[in-house]
Amino acid sequence: MHTFPVACNSAGAGPRPACERCRRPLAHCLCRWIPSLDSRTRILVLQHPDEARHALNTARLAALGLRNASLHVGRRFDAALWRVAGYRPCLLFPGDDARVLSAGEPVAAPPRLLVVPDGTWRQARRLLAEHPDLAALPRVTLAGASATRYRVRHADQPQALSTIEAVAAALDALEAPRSFEALLAPFEALVAGQIAAMGQARYERDHVRRAGSRAARHKNKPPGT
């Protein structure tokens, strides 16, 4: 279970007090949208410190919305985090041998513990290079190429998902026919709030048009480059 504070209080004095739970400014607290969902699958998010400081990171929202989840920030992690009795650990990360998550799993099988690296691709690859035990876990990946709803943050790959989207999609596959769409409610509120704050004109200029040009460049990029 996650160990985040459950109360929505000011994190202390300052020009912009923040909620201790969701870490957003109090005027933009997302706690009202955060669900409390049970899952058979255990989610373990390993977050790079740089990502933890990013105002728009979604991993914390994912961990807060799931009862059977935890988030750990750092560069080095103890293997005991993913070697938990009663669970089958696996790594949500692409690779040639990664198995596509399919709808539903046999109830008789032990539940999965899904390790989710949170950071840039470079940070995630370094994490695996420095943790051979983690890199050796069976890898799983998501089916299809769903478009991200993360309209206010850019990724190197046009089809890359935010951490909370990836977690929700993985749980949808592992625990079908149950849906974890409710997990995305605070994420949608976060994105809508950012668009409202920047204004439609700036959003169109800096995100919609930029995203379109990036997608076009990626589509026309020679294979293997």
C-alpha cells in the first residue's frame, strides 16, 4: 500500500503553499479527483529524482489512486522492493523479448508485481544498467499504439504514454474486464488546468502545432535512425 499522507494540507509557509498529498499548489489541488482503487496487481514505481521535481509528473497521481501501489524516488533501489512474497515481478519496459500484456490472467496464478520506471528513456536505461537484478526480470509491454492524452508535455516518441496512462492501460489488460479509467481523472484535470492557465492561443502554438510537426518528422525519419 502507498504511504503518502492522506490529508490535504498546506506544505508550509511560502508564496505558493502546496498540498502535501498531491504536491500541487493549493489553488490547483487534484485530491478531489484522486480515486482509491483496489487492484490484484501490485504497482511499484521507481522514479528518478529529476522526474520527481517536475511539476507535471504523473507517477505520484498513479500511486495515490491505487491502494496496492508504492512510489520510490532515487537512483539506487533495493531488490527487496520487487521481490515480494506472493507476487510475480515483471518489468514494464519495451524490449525484443517483452511479452505483450493480454486481456485477463488466470485467477489461480499468483498476482503480478509490475515495476514501472519513471523518468526519461535515458534515465530508465541507466536504472536497468545499474540494477542487473531488475533488468533480468521478465519484460512486458502494452499492446497497440494508443495516443497519449498528455497534451501539455512533449515526448521523444509521438506514441509515448505518461506513467499514469501506462499504469492504467497495464491494469486494464491484466485485470480485464475491469476498467481503471477512473485512475486518469486527476490526470485529465491536471492537463485541463494547464491548458486553461496558458490560454488557448499559447496551447495551440506551443503544443498542438509542435506536436504535429514532431509527429511528421518522426514519420518521415529513415528507419534505424
